[in-house]
Amino acid sequence: MTVYDELDWRGVVYDATEGARELLAAGKVTCYIGFDPTASSLHVGNLLPIMVLARLQRFGHTPLGVVGGGTGLIGDPSGKSQERTLLSRDEVAQNLEAIRGQLARFLEFEGANRAQIVDNAEWLDRLSLMDFLRDVGKHFTVNYMLAKESVKRRLESDDGISFTEFSYLMLQAYDFLVLHDRYQCRLQLGGSDQWGNIVAGCDLIRKLRGGQAFGLVMPLVTTASGTKFGKTEAGTVWLDAARTSPYRFHQFWLNVDDRDAVTYLKYFTFLSRDEIAALETATARAPEKREAQRRLAREVTGLVHGEAAVTAAERGAGVLFDPRVAELPVADVLAVAGDVPSLDLDAGRLGGDGMALVELLAATGLASSKGEATRLIRNGGIYVNNERVADDRLRLTREQTIQGRLILLRKGQKQNVLVRITGAV
């Protein structure tokens, strides 16, 4: 099986230029994917291209990760309805270093086909405007650029597109040319929204070098329910543990829809076809066991954060659903639930006849209002210290706390909030 066949059965080939399959079957190829340093961390939406690079390397090809220290100062209009806020050079430089470290978790930097991470600021910062217009701009007609989907979409918006972002396509094409010259790179990969930029680079190499270059694009990952992949009620799911804790990261994968679990196993793990088929069968037979999701969460969390993080996350999930949680030492609960969303509550609120549970649910955000909290309780969707609550008039006192220090609230099977009691009860 060639790497193209591997990518194809995993469902990650959205489109490819003519000859890309044959190129990958013919021998060792140097290929690249660009990463935009608009934040200090990559997010789960970046995992698909990262995994494709890693798979190519495992099949003997040489991967280049290009971090856009130059193009990041401009901003890619692809898939965007509005122009991005421009970052300073210092912000881009800081983000770039953080992203380098994250890419290093997936790629091998030793051996005959060792990976390299390069910064396109190295050549773009040295490029004068006159040289760029003469050597690159002359090969792109305005009609050609206007026909690109990323440009057409922005032209139809109220804000239009600035000349700065309009030039992005040519800058990315120039990146491909430089990588072709320096590293004999012949294949560029990216999301399907990058198709126009990638084809432009292939055209530029053909015009200026008389050589043939190729492109392959992956689908933009979505969920079966139609929501944006990687977005949760808590926000974006980041690869940086300081921005999304390993526990929350693990929970994100554990909670994916049954309809998405097998697809994500293909996309985001190195499990074999037979292993994934077995998990697909198990999910069809007993979806309530969530075997595919458990394996998915374990594999991806291990790749991103390491095996120790997987162990801690699984232990934490056990505590958060343990009906005896009120009997556990406070330190043990905090050790595994410390990164659960939390709220401080003055102990005085639990004195006398206590505080209405519906009021606390609204205060934590688990319910949008006391009325919604009442409905959730009546429908059996609220748990206090992992015990389902049936009384919508319940008032919380010291007896409902974990040793006077904590209250663990849960809505359904996914959303937890840890209430920290401050002061003396």
C-alpha cells in the first residue's frame, strides 16, 4: 500500500492535482504544509494536516513544516469573511516558537528523511517590493486571482478585501517556489480551502522553473451535527495544556458523537484498518459502551500530551462520576478535578436553610436561568456530588458539601462545575 492509498482509505484526500498519486508511489518526495502563527498554540483543527505530514514521514517521505513568520504578518483570507487583525512582529515570533515545539511532538527530526521546520520570514523579509512585482507578480493576472474562491467570497462581502490580503496568494505561491529550489519540494498539502493557493504555487514553479509540482488537499473537518469542529461551550480546544487542560482535551474526544467516532479514529490516530474496523463493529453493537470514543480519547491525548496525561485524565473522569465522591479526601478530588470549571462560593451562603440549588445552577452557568434549572432537575439532568437530584426545591447546606470544602455539580453526562467553598461554614 502506498501512502496515497493510506490517506485515501482514511478519507483525508479531498482533491489532488493530476499525477500526485503517481508521484507518491514513485519514490521519496519532499512535501510541506504551512501553519499560520496567529495564536500561541495550534488547535485540534490543525491536527489533520499534522497527522498527514506524520503519515508521509512514516512512509519514507520528507516533511517540511513551514511556520508563516512572514505570511503571518499579512493573514490568509482563505475561509475568512473578514480581514484578520494584524499581529506585531514580536507576537508572531512568540507564536512561532510555541508552534515549533508542538509540531516536534509528531515528527521525527533524525534519520534519512528527517523533518524540518522552517520560517518563511527567512526569505520573505528579504524580498523587496520591486523584485516581488517583477519576478512573481508579472506571472499572475488579476483575472486569475479574482477567479479564486477565497477572493471571490471576500469581494461579495460588505468589507471586501484589502490589497494586503489580495497579495497573499502570490506570497504562498512564492513560498512553494523557494521550497522547490532549496529543498526540492514537489508536493504542497493543506485544507481544501487552500486549493487555489496551492495550484497557484504549482503554476509559478512551472512558469519559472519548467518543473512539475503537485498539490493535495484534505477535507475541512466538521461534526455530524453540523457544528464547527474543535469548538465547545468552553471555546477552542487547543494543543497547549495551559490553554486546554489534558483532562478537558481528553473529554473533548471522549464526548464526540457516535457518528463521528470512527471517522476521527481514521483521521487522528495511527490505528490500523483492522483495529478501527473492530472498534466500528463494537460501537454498532453496543454504542453505550463508547469503546471507539474511549480509544480515540486515549490515542489522541497520548499523542499530544503523553501517556501520563492519559492516565491522569482517565482517573479524573472516574472521580467525576464516582457516586462516593463525597467520601473522598478533598485533596484527591482537587487533584483530578482541579481543571474543571469552578466557582467560589462564600460559606455563609450555606448557613441557615442554605442556598437554593436552582440559584447556584444559574450562577455557575450550568443553567441559563433558575427556570431552566428547575426544568433540568425535573427532567433528571442534574447531579450533586454525582447523585441525581429529584427535588427542584432542594437547598444546599453544609451536608451537601464534600467535607465543607467543595460541591461537584453536573449537568447530564458531560458538563461539570466544581464549587469551592470559601470561608467557614
